[in-house]
Amino acid sequence: MVLLGAESAGRVKALKITILSTMLADGDELGEWGFAALVEADEHRLLFDTGAHADVVLKNARSLGVDLTTVPDVLLSHSHSDHTGGLLTLRKSVREKTPAALSRAHVGEGIFYPRRSGVTRQPDLSMVALKGEYEATGGMFVTYTQPVQLYPGVWLTGPVPRKYPERNWSGSARMTTPTGDAEDNLPEDLALVLDTEQGLVVLTGCGHAGVVNIVEHARSVVRPARVHALIGGVHLFNAKEQTLSWTAEKLRGFGVDHLIGAHCTGIESVFRLRADLGLDRAHAVVGAVGAKFELGRGIDARKIAQ
Ligand SMILES: [Zn+2]
Ligand SMILES: [Zn+2]
């Protein structure tokens, strides 16, 4: 009994995830090419990514009645601006009322590597600049090289080993690492994993590490449970047939109960995964702003994606 109690103490009992930025929106909210979601895990509230435009997550949070002044932690899945664009605006919007709100930004090692992108390979130091500006507001970055349990049952994967060559990133950008120049494969890309009695809930930003790599890593780090929900972007919007069928087969092997395919998952890929995973429209939807997943209740897709 004691052992069981100790084990279940490491599980999240109440969980609600609300999407605050993605392409699809209805009601008064705004859509954008980006991603953000509020995570409420037991008594802990975390913001996962911050959208693309400076003010879209702020506007959507207000429209949805989401209070960000009670959220101390921000997680940035990776360096791309469609996930980091709202950070400063959001921090500035809450710090006067609550200095500790949105004041800790958790990131993976590599997020601050200098990048060079585009045809001209212009140096891109935007994350280095953002770090300075965020710290000037009293914010602090915490960088991880390994998985970490932030709160009981609330895990950050840290950088994800690239066991399979999923290559889920678009560009031809380069980066400067401590060991030299390399292709920018977003080494910092991390996901959030919530350990629940029903299984793992995995939240991804762009899933550049590859959704199969991410889920396998989560299952080896946290526990080899089925995936109760997969939520966020997994960068399959332009995936070829072979990639889609391989990904679906692997995910089917893990067992996936719910899917909210938002952001760069791609609409066609969500429907394809829904069919291949044997899910129905109550259990697999295109993610919209305001869509929710709640433990014990499942998905509330809102209007347009139902
Ligand atoms: Zn990205
Ligand atoms: Zn993205």
C-alpha cells in the first residue's frame, strides 16, 4: 500500500490543457502559424510555448478568460519564432501585478546556439537578444541537457535522442555548436510529458525531434505506458506517404487514445493518423485555439474542428 501510494504520488491526477495559439480559430480568438498551450496539472500551471506574434496569445488568453498572472513557468519547446514570439509581451503583461508570473523559462540545451538561415546565411542571434530582454524584465532561463521532473508527474524530456531519422524540420539552416558548425536540426527541441493513471500525455511544439523519437524517449524516461493523449504540433504537414504510414504504425504500436493535431501537424496528416490509429472524431481532431483536453473528459474541440 505504501509503495502504491508512493508511486501514484508521482502521477498527475487532474489535468487540463488549453490551446492558446495555433492556425485554426473560431469565436473571437485569433489564429496564427504558431503554437502555445496552457497546462493545468494538479495545482501547477505552466505555459507551453508563446505563439508567433507578440500579442496573439495575450489576446486569446483574455478572450478565453485565461489568467496568466498565476502561471510561474514558461516552457519553450525550441528556438523558432513561432513558439517564442509572445514571450516578452506576455511577461511584461503580468509582472507588475505578479512579479513571479511567467518569470522562469525552461529550455533545452542548444536553444541559444547562433543560427544562420536563408540563402544569404545571415547570422540569426534572435534567441540571444530575447534572452537579454527577458532577463531585463526579471525573468530567468533554466537550461536542461537531461530529462527533468519539474513537479510530481510533470516531466520535460530535455533534448531528445534522434534514434530514428525522422528529419522533421524544414530548412537548410546551420548552427554554431561548441564543437563546430552543423546542420540546424533543433537539438534543443523538447516536449512536456504528463504521467497519469490513464497513460502518458505528450505535448509537443513542432516535434522537430520527431514524434516517434519523442514518444519513445518519454516512454523510456518516464514509464513505458500507452499514450493517453498526443497534443500539439508534430511537423507532418508536408510528410510523404512513406513517412506518414511509418509514423502511424509506430504510434499504433505505442497505443494512442486521443490526438489533438495542432500547428504544423497538418490537416490532412491529422485525418490520416486518425484513420490509421483507429480513432474517431471524438478522439482525434485538428487543434483549434481554445480546444481543450481534460483528463477523464477527453477532447473539447470547439466549433470548427468538432
Ligand atoms: Zn519549429
Ligand atoms: Zn512551429
